[in-house]
Amino acid sequence: MAEITKAEIRMAESSMTTDVAAKPSSRRAAGMPRSAIREIMALAAGRPNVIHLEVGEPDFSTPLPIVDAAFAAARSGFTKYSPNAGLPSLRQRVAQRVSAAWQDRDSWTKMSILNTARSGKFSSDRAITEYCDEIWNVWPLSVTM
């Protein structure tokens, strides 16, 4: 079986397109307004130093050390899905890092507070508010009893 070279992978990647809006699948689709996510993608496309992950694919090639590691893993037979609970070696390393962080109570408390505070911008309240504003076009109504 012939081996796929890195050059062949790069050539295949360069021929791929992720802009599905470029060629609508029907007249009905062509007549629909562009989605908000497509507008955001178009805005981001014009900005320098933006890493595009909005469609699940970065706009740069995978770094060669990662490609090499993936090839080495595949050649060694490491081609199966990992266990649902994760790889034991990785779980052990994560547990060691968490245990070490837990030992420094001040650092742990700071990390806990920051993680909780940062999650606020992805909260369900924000999602519902954005849907109300941008999708449903409804606004809060003051009710007096």
C-alpha cells in the first residue's frame, strides 16, 4: 500500500473549500437572507491574525509535529476510539495536576472563582437573551401587578 506524503495532504487541504454559501443548493436557498454566522465569518475573514474555528476547521494547516505524531500513532496501531472515560495515562496526568493545584488553596480558590466568572458569558441567560434579540425579535415586557 502506498504511503500518503505530507505534500499530498497539503495539496488536498488546499483544494478543500468550506464556503458553502458560495453556491446555494436551490433558488429558494439563494433567495434566503445570509445567516448571522455567515456574516460574522465574512467579517472575520477580512481581519488579520484571526484563527477561524467557527465551522470546526482552522484556516491553517495542522503543524507538522502533530501530523508526524498522528502518522506515528496510526503506524503503531493506535487507530481505535479512546475509552469513554479517557486514556488512563492522560487521566493520571490530569489527576496529578489537579492534585498539585488543590494543595495550593489560594491558587485553587482563585482558579475556581475565575472559571465560574468566565462561564457567565456562555450562560443560558445570555443564549436566551441573544435568541430573543436576534432570532425571535422579542423584547422584555414590564408587568406591573
